[in-house]
Amino acid sequence: MKPEFDKVYDVIVVGAGPAGLTAALYCGRAGLDTLVLEKLSPGGQMATTNEIENYPGFPGITDGFTLAMNMKIQAEQFGVQQTYAEVQALRVDGETKRLETKDGVYRARCVILAPGAAPRLLGLPNETALRGKGVSYCATCDGAFYRGKTVAVVGGGDTAAADAVFLSSLCEKVYLIHRRDTLRASKSYTRKLDKPNVEILWDSVVTEILEDGRVCGIRVQNVKTQAERELALDGLFVAVGNVPATDFARGAVELDSAGYFTAGEDTRTNLPGVFAAGDCRKKPLRQIVTAAADGAVAAYAAEAYLS
Ligand SMILES: Cc1cc2nc3c(=O)[nH]c(=O)nc-3n(C[C@H](O)[C@H](O)[C@H](O)COP(=O)(O)OP(=O)(O)OC[C@H]3O[C@@H](n4cnc5c(N)ncnc54)[C@H](O)[C@@H]3O)c2cc1C
């Protein structure tokens, strides 16, 4: 069955990552007429990693693509429709929400926004090619693969400091590389960095990632003295922020200063009948399990709204 422009769905879900696919599964199972719009491929960020070790119920290492396909199939088993479309704008037309794509406008009584977020890159030439080969954007996800090894974390905010603290309990040595002479991170994190295996390189930037098929080191430059040094490393954790994919809803749905939907744990946005789930929402921990949990909560809220 092809998705239709001239009907009003009960629920349209934007994004087929773990948040969107879980929301769709719960909506379908509740008997709601549900359509998922995905601009690229199902699974979102999850589908870009081969090594998931922390999704409950899957001991050992699971690959994200398989998990994504299973989530998609499970939602479809409950009658959910999915189609490829990038939502360019969201508008509210009385009780009906309009989702504009380049091919036409989809309409629904309720919308679950699950467009996710993407890690901000350092912008070094071989960075993307080394993703999964020593370059990581998620210490919670990948830290355990670096037990007993030497790693560096780049960044100066709460995430970078928390990642360095977390990694210091697993790794032999952790460098924290920050381009300024003080961290932006809160005291509760910086205090914990005072450990023998943590070394902070102040006023420093990574200018090159050294590789032998995977990360084997980095070149670091002091921005004040211009002095350069090389560090031998097994892993490079980049923690310089995330970019939420929320631009299409800007002006319609409330965002915080970093661009995340301000919706709380109940996933309700400032617009009645519009919910936000997963990494796109302001929250402390962005993981598959928290995205899936948000998706379930959003579907529950949508069902309550519709009835
Ligand atoms: C390399 C990597 C490894 C990771 N490893 C782990 C791990 O081991 N364990 C773990 O728990 N977490 C891991 N994470 C984090 C986890 O993948 C995310 O927290 C999770 O995928 C967030 O789910 P989400 O559904 O909110 O968003 P996403 O996964 O980002 O999915 C959002 C989807 O929405 C689509 N979309 C965006 N904008 C639009 C639009 N305008 N119109 C239509 N579609 C749109 C996107 O194409 C995407 O498919 C990892 C992340 C990365 C990048």
C-alpha cells in the first residue's frame, strides 16, 4: 500500500531510528493508522555501527544494521507503513498537522518527531574513514572496547569531561585535549579528572589523525606556542557536541539554545498532539535504549491525545 497525501493519518512518525521505529511499533500495536517518514535508511545512527554491546537482550556484540532491520520488520508486523521522504517543514492547521516533503504534504492528527542528532566532527581529512576504526563519538557505547588501552578525548564540556572520567576507569591512559586553558565542564566532573592516568593537554588542538589502517596516534598542536607533539593512541573519542536534526521544525516547535526539542520525559512539546522522542530531545543520556524508551512513551502519549 502506498502512503497517501489526501488522507489524514492518526500518527505520522518523523525518522526511523530506534525512537521512531519503537514509537511506530507501539502505535501500530495500539491500532493507530501510522506512517513513518524516513529521509535516508531505517536505523538512524544505530545502523552506522557494527558493534553494539549494551542493548538489553542481545548478549555479545550485535550489529546495528540487523537491529534496525528487526525493529523495522516488527513495526510493519503491526500494520505500520513506512516511506522514504525528508520532512522539510511542520505546520499546524487547526487539529491537523502538515508535514511538507518535496513530493507533497502528509497530514496527521498527531506527530511524533524522532529525527535524531548527529555528532559534530573535528573536520580532519581521514576522520570519517576511521570511524569505527579507532575514532568514536560515544564513550558510553565504545569505551569497553578500549579496556587497558591508551585513548584521547577531545573537548572541554561536560560530555568530554564525563567521557574522560568514564574512560579513566577502563583505560591505562587517557589524554583530555582542550583548545582553551580552562574546561567549560562543571566542577562535579572536573574534580574527578584528578587521577594519575588522566593527562590534560591545555590550549591544544588535534591537527592530524595518524593511522595504520586504524587509529595509531594523533598530532597535537599547542595553539599558544605552536609547538607540536605526537601521541601514540589506540582510540580517539570526539566529544565536541551534537547537532540535532530539528531545523525543519524551527519556528513551529520550541527548541532550546542548542536546537533540541524542549520536551520532557513525557515527550510532550509545546504543541498539543506533537511529541518528541530520542536524541532530538533535551536529555542527559543519548543511547539506543533511551531512544526506544522515548518512542514507547511518545506512542502512549499520542494514543492518550487521540482518545
Ligand atoms: C557510531 C555510533 C555508535 C553508537 N553506538 C551505540 C551503542 O553501542 N549503544 C547505544 O546505546 N547507542 C549507540 N549510539 C547512539 C545511538 O545510535 C543513538 O542514541 C540512537 O540511534 C538515537 O536514536 P534516535 O531514533 O533518537 O535518532 P537517530 O538514530 O539519529 O535516527 C533518526 C532518524 O531520523 C531521520 N531523519 C532526520 N531528519 C529527518 C527528516 N527531516 N525527515 C525524515 N527523516 C529524518 C534520520 O535519517 C535517522 O534515520 C551510537 C551512535 C553512533 C553515531
